[in-house]
Amino acid sequence: MAHLKRGIRPAAARGLAGLTATLLLGACSQTAELLPSTTLAAQSEPTDIAQSGAPQNELQKATTYWGQEYSKQPAALKPALNYARNLRALGERQKALTVLQNVSAFHDGDKELAGEYGRLALDLDQVNVAARMLAIADDPAKPDWKVISARGTVLAKQGEYKQAIPYYERALSLSPNQPSVLNNLAMAHAMGGDPKQAEELLRRASATPTVDSARMKQNLAL
């Protein structure tokens, strides 16, 4: 905790240590919480499995369908992306990463692919791979708050908390009051020695309806 300002009372420092440890977990798990769109076999438009409440058997059917399509066309981008997204929704993250890694050999520089690949690599703690892919995916002409926030998390995982702050702030400008970004921005401020700003951000996050509200409130209590 060498980053913390001197003069903080021991009890407060212990509380801040607990806070930052919990927030770091939030930063690490961010990409898992923000499931990408997943296309079901019976649908022509992307549907978010996590939010639509699709039954598990529908997710299994979608995964089987896109797995077959991917087997027929291993170099095609759409089947690979949808297969990887479904695998990830099922929790098979390593298999999903392998699919994205393989198809990237045929679509080097594709920003959508790089975004999926980078965020999943970050979720699996492959920070260097994530940094490289997310830099490709970050398109100023078509900014994606999930990609930008993930770039901040790469820096946070590398201990560069203050450098992560502008990325989280940029992500918030695109998606205001996004709880996961507020959570991670609070972590960056806390680890950078600004617990007051971290508390303010966590209060905003905990006031936002979200499936993660319990964790936000626990962080705030710490």
C-alpha cells in the first residue's frame, strides 16, 4: 500500500486495503460480467443470453448450431464469433479463446474480433495478449465503452492505476453511470491514494440498479 497518502490512520488504512482488494476482484471479473451478444440458431438478430433469460437448453442448442457452422467454415468470422460467444456464455472460456485465436489468423486486424479476443484474454488473465488485442479494437471512429474500460483494466492489472483512470472516465462518457466501470474507476482511485473519490464513485454505483449491487454495497461498507 505504498501508493497511499501518508497520515491515514491505521484503522482507515486497513479498511482501504480491504476495499481495494475487493475492487481489484471487480476489475478482474469485469469481462465475465459483461457478456457479449450471442446469436441463437433460430434467430437472425443477436440476442443477449444473459439479459433475455433464454433457457439453458436454448443456449446449448445455439452452441451446437454455431459449433457445426464453425466446423464447416473455420476461417469464416461470423460463425467463429457466435460460437465463441455461446461457449463463453456456457462458461467454456478457454475453448472460446481457442476458437478466437484460430480465426484471428484469417482476420488479422478485424476490430470486432480483436475486441472479443482481447476481453476474453483479459478475463483469463492473459494481460499481454489482452493489451495487444484491445489496442487494435479501440476504434476512435466507433468507440465501444466495453473495449475502452477493458483497456483500463489491463493497466490496473499491471499496477498502473492512475493511468487506468482516463480509460474508465472515457468509458463512462460513452455509457454514463455504468456500474462496473464506476466500480473499477473507484478501485483505481483507491489504489492511487484517493479514497474519498473512490467512496463517491461507489455511492453512485451502489445507487444504480444492477445484478452486482450487493458487491457494490459491500465495497462501500468496507
